Amino acid sequence: MSFMADIRKPPPSTEPDAPGEQPWSRAELADAGIADPTAITEALRDLDVWSRAFERHLGTVLTVNPTDLSAMQHLIQNGPLSPSELAGRLGVSTAASTLVVDRLVALGHAERHPHDHDRRKIVVVPARASVNRAVDELLPIIAGISGLVDGLGPHDRTVVERFLRDVTEVYRTATEAARPLE
């Protein structure tokens, strides 16, 4: 479950991440030193819930599991990657990355190509049809958010951008603090 308190019931067709996991109550939040959630906190929670629901939808449309979807996102955003580069981005072993690539190739979502400069290496390239399918699913979200941004005045854009960057920093800091010492 996300760090955001699930004060209200989740939107239809979403489930908590862990079976049997219950949302935090207002009393439990108060006991943890967290004041009553604000409309912004609840909006962030809703954004998190619906974002994860959309990712599940996209994975279903493309018939891939979450790890394979993440691999596809890296390939689409960054272009061809070697299996070891993909492993590093996914945080998995190279053996696990090879299995991901095998699944993506078998489903027609990716292809293996020789590396441009090193004949011993291969790179994984996203298949054009899969990229197009993913983009078709993402376009309504991209266009919708673009329309919202276009409707903001310069001051509001600055405030929203700063707030979102600060929220991102909270996540980054918490993630880095949680990493085991290497």
C-alpha cells in the first residue's frame, strides 16, 4: 500500500496491494503523529491509486507482468539497451533480465539486435507495434495532463512544479534511506 493513508474506500476495481491489508484509520494516523489528511494528501493518494490502476491496465493490454512492463518503459524511454543495462535499471540480476527479455521477445514486444560497436553484445529494441500500442493507451493521459498544464497561469505552474518536485524529493530521500548498505 502506498504511504498515503487510504482514508476513503479505494475507487472501484482497485484492491489493496496485500491481501487483507486494511487502510489506516484517522485515529491510527493521529497516533503516528500525522494530522488529519488534507485535500492535497487525499488527492495525492487518489493519484497514486489511479496511476497504479492504469499501470495494471496497461500491463493487461500488453499481456505483461509488472517487471516486464517496467522493462518496456525503460526501452521505450531510453531506446535500445543491453540486457545488463536493463538489469541495472530494473534492479534485477542479469539472469533475471535475460528471462524478462526472453518473455518480451516471445510476446513480440522486443527484438534482439547486434550492438552497433561490439559484435559480442546484443541490444534489446522495443518492437514498433508494441510502442504504438502503449502510446495509444497513454495518449489520453498525456493530452489530458497537457490540457491541465495549459490551463495554469505562470504563478500556478511555478507552485505546482515546486510542489511536485518537493514530493518527488520526499520519495527519493525515503527510498535512498531505505536502501541496504552495500
